[in-house]
Amino acid sequence: MNRRRDNLVELLYYGYTTIKNQIIPISGCIISFIGTDNKFTPYIRLFFYGLMIWICIYSFLKWYNRYFKFGDNIISISEGVFTKRSIDVPYSSVKSINTSASFIKRIVGVSDFSLELIGGDKIIFVLTNKQIKELRNQLFNGLHPAKTSEANIQKLKPLQYFLISLTNFPTFIAALSIAFSIYGFIFQTYGKRLVADADRDPRNTIEILATLKLDDILNLNFLMVMGLFLGIIVAVAYFISFFFIYLTYGRFSTTNAENDITVEYGILNKKAYHIPKSQIRSLRIGEPLLFRIFGYVQLKIDNIGLTEGRSSLVLLHPAVKEEVAKEIIASYIPDFKEQTINLRPEKNTMFSYILSNIVAPIVTFIILYFISPKLVFMFIFTLLYLLYGYAEWRHSGLAFDDKILALQYTKRLRKTTLITLKKFVEATETSQTIFMKKKDVYHYGFAVYSEDQTEEYECRFLNNSRRQQFLEYLVEKKKH
């Protein structure tokens, strides 16, 4: 196959990322120290114009000198402006294929074509969608020849978007930031008109809050006003978050082939993950508290070929009814059928779980109480941490057999069941402190195969009944 370069759109992207990540921060720093109207201004302008010309030249050279060729069994890549680097990647090193496209790239008909390799490396090409389709078929036919099936388009309902938006904390934080920005813009523009009789300009919110004393802050009227204000901000943030979630997971679809799974979603920025089933290490069944109330779960799979930290978690479904989830698992990844958790913490260890959750908060509340006795109401939050401890004890457990190892755990009321294939379990261990000897309980821990080599899990305060069998788990693994 003839060698090719990234699509010409990538040339613009090189320049854009350089300006965004380097030029704007440097220019902002220079202007903040020197200003824009002094004897150095002509030199700054000259430096800036020269830098922009250099960026244009360097971006072109970087794009022009990067080319690649897909052969019968190998991918050849050459890149570098001042130092040339050549890479040959066998098809057998490709663990998964992902594509993504921003709104602009979708308009011009190109996408990022990402190859995840053994060892965690990633190679990205920018190609037309037609080229990507041809290369994807070439790669998967060479690695995993099989018949494909039609995409299963699963249109999410408003309730599903509602649940996802309420439990997706990073998206909500971003939406909260936007909500506060909207508040700031409105008050900076219309604040003086809204409160014409105010003694102080209401637009100086930070200055006003800084002058308040603790007694003013703890005043009931002030707390009610602040509660109403924060309630409005949170409500606006939620609607923004709901909109973001819709744009992220709209047009959700999955394709189940014999040897691989394809997951696609996104309205503006469309993403697609093509995952060989042989590289799926674990299945995670997530159940946030709200999901459990409505009978929904979230399905994620751990792909050993993906990188960038937690991005190795790929959504198999963002929110699905529990009974439908079982059907999806049975159809898509039958090796990961949900197990009955038969090894759970003893009842007399409940206090240990609760204690580990409430010690730090109680110490913090005591310190705050000594700072101001009026903060005694903070101790009511101890009930929340008691609930955390109880939920952690209630939903902890372990199960293992000759095919899989299943761990159940809870963090901040989010219940998770992690099901890992036995062949990816690297080590098992048990530990016991001097305080656990009387109860004859142990912590069961295990490590799983991971490219960052730090992925370990633990289930605490389990009885001694299957300890020896757990320690010999990998010995049994070698026999099979």
C-alpha cells in the first residue's frame, strides 16, 4: 500500500495546539509583567509575529515529515523534523482500535484513527472516514476474521440521561463552573441595576463576603439566602450537565461481532471503540445509589490495550435496566456472567468498617467545634459517614472459581461488582493484623494484569474458610 500522510486538517491542528498550549500562556505572562504600552512594545510585537511565522513553518514541516504505510502484516511510520524516527509495528501488536471526531472534523469528513498497542503505546492517524473503514477492515480481518452483525442502536430515554447526569461528578463540576461564570457575567453587567439601593456594589461579591464575620455567616437569614442562591446555581448546573450528557451519549449504539465489540456514541464529538473480546480483562457493574433505586446499572469493560489511566474503562452501556444488562452480558461477553458473592465480611466486623469511615470526619468536626462552638451542627454529618461505613460492610464480598474472580465493593454509596477472568489475575494474598486474630478474619487481596503495574484490590475482614484455597488460586490456574 502507498505511503500516506495525515489529512491536511491536522496541519491546522498542529498550529492551534501550539498556540493554545505555549504561545498564549507565554504571551499572557509577558504582557502581565511588562504591559502593552511602553518602550518594549515594538520588540514584543516583532517577537510575537516572528514566533507566529515560525509556528506556521514548523507545523507544516511536522505534518509533511510524518508519513506511514499499512503493509500486509506491518505498519511503517516515519516522523520528525530535525531528528527522523522510524517505527515498524506488527499487526499482532495492535490490541484495539478507536476512532473519535470533533464537530469540525466531522464536517470535513475526517476522524482520529487511534491504534492501542501492547505495552500501552498509542499511535494516532488523521484520515478520511472512507480510509478508516478500509484500514479497520484490513486490520480486523487480519487479526480477528469473523462475521459482523448489525449495530444495535439503543436510544437512551430521558430517565437514563437524568440518572447519568446526576451521577457523573466530573461533568457536573464543569457545569457548576459554567453556572458560576453565568452568575458572574449577569452580576457584572446588570448587578447595580438589580440592586439599585444597595450600600455597596453587589458586583463585588468576593469583597462583600470577605468582610463578613463568622456570626454574620451563621445567621439564619444569611444561611437561607445563601441556600437559595446555591440551590439556583446547582439547578442551572444540573440542566447544563444534562445537556452535556445528552451531547456525549446521544446516538449510543453497540455492535456485537463474533470476536470483537464496537461501541459508538456522541452527537458533536463522535467516539467509537473497537475492542477484541480476547483483550477484555474485566467487567465492572456499577450501581450508584440512584441507579439502584430505579433498578439500573452501568456496564464498563477493562480493555488491557487502552492507555491514559482510567480511559482503559470503556462503557458498554451508560445506564441500563438490570435485567437487560444480564441479557447484554450473556450475548456480548458470556465469560463474564455475574457470580453469586458467597464470601462476605462477618457480622461482628461491621463496627470496623464504620470506624474506618468516621474517625477522620469526627476529628475534623472536633477541631471546627473548638474554632467556633456554633459549628456544632457539623456533627450531624457523622450520620452520613456512618451510612458510608455500613454500606461498605453490607456490599463487600468475594467469589472465585476456575474461570473468574469476582469482587464486590462500595465507595460513597456506589456499589461496584468487578468480574475478572482468572487468566489475568497475577497474584493473591491474605493479611491479618493483631486486632483481627481474635475474630479470625483476614483481608483478601489480589493483583490483576495492568500496563501500569499498580492495579490491586482488597476485600476486608473475610473469614478463614477459603483462605488457603484463595492463596493457591494461581497454583490451580497453572493446572488448567
